[in-house]
Amino acid sequence: MLTFSFFLRRSKKRQVSENLANRSGQTGNFNTNELIRLCREGDLVAFRELVMLYQGAAHSLARRFVGNREDAEDIVQETFVRVWRHLARFDLDKSFSTWLFRIITNLAYDVLRKRFKQNASITKWGDSIDFVNQESNTDDALQVAMTIRYKAARLPLKQQLVFVLRDLQELSVAEVARILQISENAVKVNLHHARHTIRVQLEQTGEAL
């Protein structure tokens, strides 16, 4: 079975692949679609560049969904394995990041669904505060972040996905709709319910923001 570490291990050689060397001399000059074309030719160095380009955003989103580093890393690893396997299907006229985020969202949904079944959704969020702006990491800001995180973890799954993508990841309504493959109106409705539920819960516990 192919693994994420397999790709990185195979592509960590210092020399640049012939394809990349012949076309630019350095991978930094390549855009996403050019890297994808090289990946489709089996170029693992190009794939490593693609991973390096998107792994930060991928990990950030995965962790915002699942709330802990271990599960987030598992999701990111499986995400890029699926990217490699299915790049041939990807439409170069579409947004790669939207496609990538959709894979992450689907994998995160599976993790969250299992947690709800096991009644463990809340405890797994405990160590995740990374969505707070680092410049505002005061004690109060961290407490607010943890409070919102805790409340968000108790939302219905669809509302939770919408809330994370829109309010924590700060994607547009249109982007959220494309990732979740639902209408923009459905995004707005789920977001409204999510925000309302969190606001009511905060007010009931005297933690209104």
C-alpha cells in the first residue's frame, strides 16, 4: 500500500528531476497546474513540491475540523495519497485547493462521525487552539478560542463543517458551497443555525462574547 511517507522518502533526493530541470531549473517557478502535469507523468519530485505548497493549509484545515494533531496528520497523509492516486481525474480548469479541501472535509467528516457514534467528540478537541491569530494569543483570546471550539464540537456534523470552513477557515460562502457540494443557501442556513446555537449556549453559561 502506498503511503504519504513513501512519496516524501522517494522524493527527498537533492537533485531535481529531469522534467523540472529541463523546464525551469528550479521548482519554485512552477504553478500548481504545471506541477500537476508533471505528477501525472510520475514525477515524485514534482509531487513533493505540490505537497510542500499545500501541506500547511491542509494541516490547518484538518486540525480545525478534528481538533488534535494526531488525527489531523492522519487526514493530511491520506489526503495526499488520494491526490496522487486521482490526479489523472482532476480538471485543470477547476481550483485545485477546492478539490483538496473537499478531500480533507470528507475525511474529517468520517472521523467526526465516528466520534459522535463513540460519544467522544468533545474530549478530542482539547489541545487545538491553533486557529487563533498568533498576534492575539492573550489568555482571554485563548479562552475564547477554546470555548468556541468546545461549543462547535457539539454542533450537528453539517453545521460543524460549515462553521469551520466559513468562520474559522474564513472561506467565502461560494467556496464552502463548492467544497461541501451544497447550495450557497444551504451554507447560509447551516451557518445561521450554527452561530445561533453557539451564541445561545454561550449566553446560557454566561460566556457571551
